[in-house]
Amino acid sequence: MTDEELKELVASLAIAQKKTDEQMNRTDEQIAELLLAQKESDRKLDKVGDLLGNIARNQGDVAEEFFFNSLADDTHLGSVHFDDITKNQHKQRGKFQEEYDIVMTNGEAVGIVEVKYKVHENDLKKLERKMQNFKKLFPIYEAYKLYGAIASFHINDDAKEAALNQGFFVLQRSGNVLQTDCGENLLVM
């Protein structure tokens, strides 16, 4: 190989290296753009997830308020009368921890009401678990009878049948659900 051929080879390698470097820079820019677009997509998905979570929480809050107010007005589960009603009880004792939507008590019985906007059969397993843990979390009620109830704005027939077969009360909306309140400054025209 002559000096001239060697110089041409080195020059062509330098040109090829320059083209490779330029292509790598373009590739790096494209990767950076893709990462930025992915980060924006992730942010939007997180926002949608938060929005859906808030909707579900709001629906749950509406259902809990409805059933708490209804049970506060009529403190019965079937023929069992209760004296007291509380909502949103959180309890941890050792390795057991639960949240109870509504708990009703009298001198000899406890009613645990699991509230859902829409009941699914797996919600019955959750209620069963909460009932099993209740006396471990609240040993003061060890000698009390324990009743379970599932309350919902919608429960499909299969879930309702399963709940009844498991011995749970089923609470659903039905007629006469309107309450009207007004303040002292009632507007009359």
C-alpha cells in the first residue's frame, strides 16, 4: 500500500467515523425525545389513574354516607335492634389490622356492615375476613354475637345469593330514600 493509498484510507475512515458520530448523536437525540415523551405519557397515565381512583373513592363515600344515615335512622339489621352505630373504624392489634365501614352494637351483639357502591363476590370474602378478625381486634366483644351485612347500591343476583347463603344480611336502596332539610333562611318567593 502506498502512502497516497494509506492517506486516502485514513481520510475515508475519518469521514466514515464522522458520519457514524453524527448518526449516533441523532440517535441519542431521538432516544432523549422518546424518553421525554414516555415521561409525559407516564405523567398523563398517573393523572388518569388518580382521577379514576378519586371517582371510585367518591362513589364509595356516597354509598357509605347513604347507608350510615339510613342505619342511623333505623338501627336494625333484620329483626336485630342495635343501640349504637359508628362509621370508619380503623383498628390494629398486633399483626391484625382492619377498617370497618359501619359497626353497630347493642349489649349482646355486633353488626359489621361492609359498604360497596357495587358488590362483587370477592367483597364477601373481605367481609368474612373482617368478621373473623373483629373479636381479635376488639376482645371486649368476645362474648357478643356477630352479624355481617353487605350494603350496596348495586348487587348482582349471584353475589346476592352468595351473601344470603353465607348468612349475611343484604342491604340495598329501596323506596322512600329522600330526606329534605332546610335552614332558617328558607327562600320563599
